[in-house]
Amino acid sequence: MEASDFLPLLVAIPFLGSILALLPSPRARNIEAWLGGSVTLCALLIVVFLYPAVENGDVVKRTIEWVPALGLSVTLRMDGFAWLFSVLITGIGFLVVIYARYYMSPDDPVSRFYALLLAFMGAMLGLVVSGHLIMLAVFWELTSVFSFLLIGYWHHNQAARDGARIALTITGTGGLCLLLGMILLGQMAGSYDLDAVLAAGDIIRSHALYVPTLLLILAGALTKSAQFPFHFWLPNAMAAPTPVSAYLHSATMVKAGVFLLTRFWPVLSGTPEWFTIVGIAGLTTLLLGAYFAIFQQDLKGLLAYSTISHLGLITALLSFGSPLSLVAAIFHMMNHATFKASLFMAAGIIDHETGTRDMRRLSGLFTAMPYTATLAIIASAAMAGVPLLNGFLSKEMFFAQALEEHQRSFLDSSAPYVATLAGAFAVAYSVRFIHNVFFGPKAANLPKQPHEPPALMRRPIELLVIACVIVGVIPGLSVGPFLHTAVVSVLGEQTPTYSLSVWHGFNIPLLMSTIAMVAGFALYWALRNYLRTCEEGPPYFRRLQGQRIFERVLVTVSWRWARAVEGVLATRKLQPQMRLLVLTALLAGVWAMWGTRDVLPALTVHGLDPVLGALWAIGAFCAVSAAYQAKYHRLAALILMSGTGLATCLSFVWLSAPDLAVTQLLVEIVTTVLILLGLRWLPKREEARAAVDQTTRLRRHRDFFLAAGSGLGAAVLAYFTMLTPRPPSVGDFYLEHAYSQGGGTNVVNVILVDFRGFDTMGEIVVLAVVGLTVFALLRRFRPAEDTAETPYQQREQDQFDDLRRDREVGETLKDYLLVPSVIMRWMFPVVVLLAAYLFIRGHDLPGGGFAAGVAMAIGFLLQYLAGGARWVEERLRILPVRWIGSGLLVAVLTGLGSFLFGYPFLTSYFQYTELPFIGKMPTASAMLFDLGVFSLVVGATVLMLIAIAHQSLRVRARPRQADGGQG
Amino acid sequence: MELVVAAAIGILTASGVWLILRPRTYQLVIGLALLSYAVNLFIFSMGRLRVNAPPVLEGGGTVDVTAYTDPLPQALVLTAIVIGFATTALFLVVLIVSRGLTGSDHVDGREG
């Protein structure tokens, strides 16, 4: 196996472990810990094994193509910097897994915990070894999602739910910005491949889109790394179990932001925009975080703000833009991860053993747990930057870099003072952490009697603290080579010479450290009594909580503004909505046509055909009258509407569209019958002669102008389009190839069943869905009470039949319809033949599945009209749903058939065959598809008509249940 | 010819739009039907108007595309006609059901 083969394995192992972790019983702590431990150890070993491959600035890369046409691939890429992070992720992950075994209570469902923790580890590893920008953004969001789930692990707890929600909202939004930024970055560099982007630094920095891209990427990085003003999600995330805080919220996830800044440092940094934005964010966060940390009463809160402050320090270092400050930044990322993870674990032990994290209640624990206390003291000293510990080294480097001049600005000149002040604050909160918790009078009234934790729970802390000391004493020998590998992989030839020694002689950074140390001690001493009792949160800032502002913003945006917009735009009435819709369409049309007047051809009356003109005079009269009559004279309106339909149909005949004419004529018939069936269920409406009031008249005027405007717009658009010559159309292709490739001379039909068969497939599915919907809606239908009665004429006739002894009910109706019904019955075979004819000739001459289907449906319909629903159904079993089903099945199977011959879906095959009596006939597989269309159209049409026709029967069967049923 | 068809489209559109802005459900059904005539004619007219040039080929061999009208808008309109019937049916049924449930044939389900 090559080194690159291990990369997919490295990312996959934690996810696999995550799935495995869900298998044992939820409370099996030992099995889970063994599983988690072996998975993380495995990953750690892979990482260690990969070191030689990245040692000399080399890169291990593995690309698995995914959608090459879109430039999407799964690219895993490990260089020295990614390696360093992988060590942190797997190493600290391993320690956290062990620690969590003892931290989690036997009552907690640990399987979920370990599954999430391992999945998070996988996402984080994926993030650091991503070699593709989009993939990086995806893993980035995954870390946010798992962080959300882990913070909300104790979801019965309100604080946990809130904290999780806030964290997800902020980091998730940041992640979306990052995705946009990554896309822009990829567009500028011409590739989403990380190597290509890293090589395109100059192009990107001088690109017009540099600033927006920078802002988007910073939005992602700064939210993730909890930088001011997005910092507040981190303290709220402390509701998570402490192992989660130690792992995600100190060592790994919050480092993703600074990881990203470092990753793209060679590409994005060095500009004034970078220095200003990143610098302000970093220095502000550094100072405020440290200041806020002093006044926290919650142990984890103090550590959270301290984390924010240290992340600010790293961000500030990255903003400086000099290679040396980058070295310091990477170094501090490692150091901070080590001492902060151990401090969180110590805080977890204190919480675990005493039952509280409130520093007002904790005191004098040194005697109860001297061993843990010693470890915590060393780690805090590292946090404060005490010499001979790792924190001191990177902090000295920071001080030295703060003194350097980078870009002449106020920010630059204030950096050393901010750094020293923040250093003093850091000393103050570190001292407070130790003095407050471990020294002083022995605490009374603790929820539990404190004692040392199990040895294995302490072991992770020991290892981390030992690392702090070793790095602090012999930095060059311990981490030197690894740090160098990481730095070289980011900086390449720019790598500066730097020394990791502990003693640099008496210099200004040392002086700054000393000042910070003394001032910090003094500050704590001055505040110590106040801090013993004070409320949580720093004075003056207590009321100014980021969380509260965030909630208020959310409420405003998602509730108040949404309501306001709804109040203005939304109405439950249909008419204003329709009006708005029509008006918008009209304005859009006018806007599009505006300014095109010069290019339009002149209006001519030339070539006006008198017959067509007369036809449309009638058609237009029908349309306008239908519009006028639709309120009071429904039947008249229906007849007039059909008149317009006929005019349309004749126009199709006239204008070379025989297929449309046939279909339109047939559909016109079923539509008319359908609406006739529906008319019976509408309320009686007497024409009111009363004067209309002012508002109604105004509304009608407005609607009239809207209608006239729309009509005029449509007419003008249609007219001028028709006068301009037709550009080359895809229709020409169809004309040329209909016969040679589709085997039919009726091009419209060939398009429908062959060239665009897939579209037709969608359309018949719509038809089927509508048919079933109509059927379903009517199954539960209860008519309004005033229409439940049988109509007046029918009552009259039935009464007449009832009174006469020699007549049966319904006979009068039969007598009336005798002649038409005989004709209609005898028409049935003729109509069936017509449908068959239309179908068979469809491929070559006007006709086809749609027309034939509607014709066939009309055949059935005539039988209903002739004999009534009961009569028909006693003699003829029409199962429309089966027609629909078999139609769909035939169409799909025909389409699938082409797979058998190795062609794509719905490829058609044709040849001419000689049939007895009929002669030469085209047989194309497309005709089989058309058969499906035919069957489905018959089924859907008949289903709709029958469903409505059956209403009368059902109502008669249950005469007086109208008011009791469905509400 | 073009002028007549354009005027027809305009008048059908106007009648349809007028009706879909009315308060009664039945008016809406008729309005949508008229509007769909207008839209079908409009789409059809985008292939330009030709007399005596139906897109039905005369035998095989090479095809002179200028001898036939554009078949594509026709194919589009053909399915639109059938789907138009389906939507009319759906609207009609919704109308009937809504009338049954609310007791009113107003588009909002209640008067006013």
C-alpha cells in the first residue's frame, strides 16, 4: 500500500466507528470506550505512519473523480500542516475517549455520545485533509452539525438546547458564507483543487472579487473560531458534556477557523483589507475575551472566554502577515490545544467530584485532590505564559511580532499595548482559577465530598501536562521538527529562520511578559474579594450580552419583519392576490417591451383574410359574452365558451395544424360535458338589478383596465412576434429526421412519442395524477344542502310516474330520450372504430394516442348519457383506474425495453410490416408507447367524468345526510 | 392573418383575465378555460402562421423544411390542450367540493 491509500482510510475509520458505536446497548460504557479508543488509536497510528511522507514539505494526495465535468472530485491531501492538525485531532481525541469513559454517568446513553464524538472526529479529519474547496466546505458544515448534536447531548436541559441552537445558527451561517467564498475562490483560481488555488495567490489578490471573497471566507472562519462579534456561541456551548468542551471547543473545532485562515494565508493575506479586518477581530477578541474571562463564575465559562481570547491571539498573529508571525500562530495553536484540553478535563474532574462548577462555592480543594490540583496548576501556568512551559514560548513570539511594524496604522501602533494588557488579564484569570478553586478556606456545603478521581481519568491530563512541560523546556528537540514540517508546508520558500529556544536574552518581549505577570497578579489581588461574591459577567458589560442581542435579532428578523411583510403582502383573499399577480405580469411585460418601439415593424392591415376575420369576430363575441354572462347565466356562458373553442379549433385547421384541431375538437366535447355535469352543484343565482356601490364599481373599473391591458399586451406581443421572421428552430431538425429516425410522417406525433417521449411521459403522469385527485376529492364529497335535492324537472317527472299505476319511476325520462339514446348506443362501435383509426394512423397522419384516447372516452360517455350510470354499469365494467395503470405500465415498460438492447430510456425502434387486409403499416416501438398514452388518456378522462356523474347517484342513495358529514 | 390571430389572442386574454379577477368560482373556471385558449393560440403562433403547410411529410427522402410549418409549437400545444382539460376538471371538482364544504361559491369560501 502506498501512503496515499491510507488517506481515505483515515477519514473513513472514525465514521465506521461511529456506526459501530451505535450497535451495543446504550449504556455499555466499557465496550464503547474500548471501541472508541481502538478507533482513535488506529487513526492516530495511521497519522504517525504518514509522517515520513510529509516530512520534507512533501504532499500526499489522493484524488477520486466524482463529476469531472463539473470539476468535482473527492480529493484528500495531507501536508505537514494538515498532519499536525491530524495529530491533534486523533491524539487529543484518544485522550478524550478515555476521559469520557469516567466522566459520563452510567445513566447517560453513551452509545450516542461516542457515535457523535467519532463522527465529529471523522468530519474534522476530513476537513483538515480536504484537497478540494467544496469538499472542505462540506466537512466544515459537518463539524457544525456534529457540534450542534454534541452540545445538545443532554437535550432534556434547556441550556443545552439553547446553546446548541445558537452555535448551529452562527457556525452554520458562517459555513454557508464559507461555501460561497470557496466557490468564488475556485472561480477566481480556475479550479477547486487546493494546490491550484494555493498557486494562484497573486491572481486572487488582484482580482476584483477579492474583497467579497475575503469577507465571505472570514465570515466562515471568524464565526467558527468564536471571534468577536460572533464569540458568544462558545460560552453558551459550555452546556455540552465536558469531554466535548475539551475536544471540540478548545482543541479542534474552534481551531478550524484559524486552520482555514492559515491554510489560505499564502493566498489571501498581506493586503490592507486582510490586516484591518482580521487584525481588528483578533485584537478585540484577544482583549475582550481575556477581560470577560476574569469575571466568570462558572469554571467552564472562564475557560471558554480564555479560549476565545487565545483564538483572538492566533487570529491577530495571522493578521500581521509576516512569515514569523505565522510560525508563532501555528505554534500557539498546538500549545493552546494541549494546555486548554487538559484544563477542561481538570474542570470536568472538579465538577464531577464536587458536583458544582460555581467558583463562588469552590475553595481549598488542594487538600482533597492534590494530584489533580498540581496538574491544573501547571496547565494554568502554561495558559498564563509562565516560563519553562509551552504557553510562554508562543506568547513571547506573539509579543515580539506585536512590536514589529506591519502596516502603518493605528492598529499597528496599539498592538503591543493591547498584547501586554491582554497578557495581564490572562495572568489574572489563570491565577484566579488556581487560587479560587484550590486554595483558601476549605469549601463547605459542596454537593459531593471531593476526592481524587479514578487514576485513568487523570491519565489524559497527565499526558497533556507532561507535553506542556517537555515542549516548554526543550522546544527545539521535542516539537521543533514537526513544527518546521508544518511551517514549510504552508510557507514553502518563504519559511523564515526562527529559534525555538527558551532564553532569548533580555529583550522587550521579556519585559512585556514581566509587566503582564506583575500586573496580572496585582489585578487579581485587588479584585479577589469582589470576585468571590460578584455576579457572573464583567461589570458594565453584564447587560450587553451577545446572546441576548442575537436572540433579539432573530426574533426581529424571523418574527416581526416576517409578520410585517406578511401584513403588507399577504392576504387570505384570492382576488387581491390575483390582481397583484396580473399587475406584476403586466408591468414585467411593459418593462421588457419598453424601448423596443423603434425596432418593431409597422402595423399593417395587408392580407387580412375576410373568412378568418369573420370567424374570429364570432369567436371574440363569444369570449366577451362568456365573460359577461358567467356570473348569472352559467349555461349560456358555457355554450359561448365552447363557441370560442370551436373558433380556436377552426383556426388550427386553417393554419396547418390538423392534429391540434382534432384534439381540440374532441377535448371541447368532454370539457363541455364535464362542466355540464358540474353545473348541477352550483347555487342558484338570481340576477340582481340593484345598483352597485361605489367600491364595487371602482373595483370593476380597475379589473377592466387590468384585463384590457393584459389583452393588449398579449396581442401586441403576439402580433409583432409573428411578423418577425422565424429564427432557425429545433423544429427543423424534427422535420428532417422524423421519417429517417422516427419512422413516421406525422412530425407532431413523432415528436410526442419519440423525440420528446420523456416529456410526454411526464405529461401523462400529470394527467393520471389529476384524474386520481379528482376521484379522491369526490369520494368524500358532500354537496351543499340547497343542491342536495333532486332538480325540479326530475321531481316533476318522477311524481308523474309515481301517480300513474302503469308507469315506473324514471320512465318519462326514458321516453323523452328514446331516440337519442338508441342513436348513442348504436354509435358506440362506430366511436370505438374511430378511436382505433385515429390511433393507428397517428404516426403518419393526424391523430395519435391523445386524440384516440379522448375519442374512446367520448364513446363511453355517450353510453352514460344514453342509459344512465346504472344502466351502463350493469352491462359494461369500465375500470378507469386499471386503464390508467396499464397505460402507465405500457409506457414505462416500452421505455425500459430499450435498455435490453443497450440504448437509453425510450429509444424507439421501427420498421414497416405487411399486415393482411390493412396493408403496409408502420410498427414502431413508439406506437407501443402511444398505446400507453391512449390507455391512460381514456382512463383519466373517463375517471373524471364518471366521478362527477356518480355524485347524483350517491346523493339519491343518502338523501339527508348532507349536514352531518365531513366538515 | 396575423392581425386577426393577434387580436383574437388579445380578446381571449382580456376576457380570461377579467374572469379570473371575479369573485365566483364558476367565473374562474370559465376564465381559465378562455385563458388557456389564448395561451395555446399564443404558443402556437410562435411557430408563425402558415396556410396549407401541415407538418405531415409526404413520403420519405430528403425533406424540404421550408415546405412545412414548425411542428414544435404544435407538439407543445397538443399536450397543453389535454392537460388543460385535466386542470379544468380539477378546478371544477375543487369548486364543487369547496361549495359543498363551505356552502358558498365565493373564491374565498365565504362572502365578503
